[in-house]
Amino acid sequence: MIQIHPTFWLYAVICVFGFFFIKIKLPETKGRRLEEIERKLTG
């Protein structure tokens, strides 16, 4: 039977990994126009 504490720790680790993955992989779009973002993403 799985205990409750390791489950929450696993969830926390997955959340932290997801946070850093998104922070590194997604481009910053604050203050940019939609056309600029579209041009950058489509190459």
C-alpha cells in the first residue's frame, strides 16, 4: 500500500520539474504584439 507522504513529495517534485521546464522552454511574450510572437514561432 502506498503511503500519503511519498505521494505528495512525488507530486511536489513533478510540479517543480514542470515549472522549470516551462520557464526554460517557453519564450517570453510579455509586451510583444501577437504578430511578433507569430513570426518568431513560425520561423
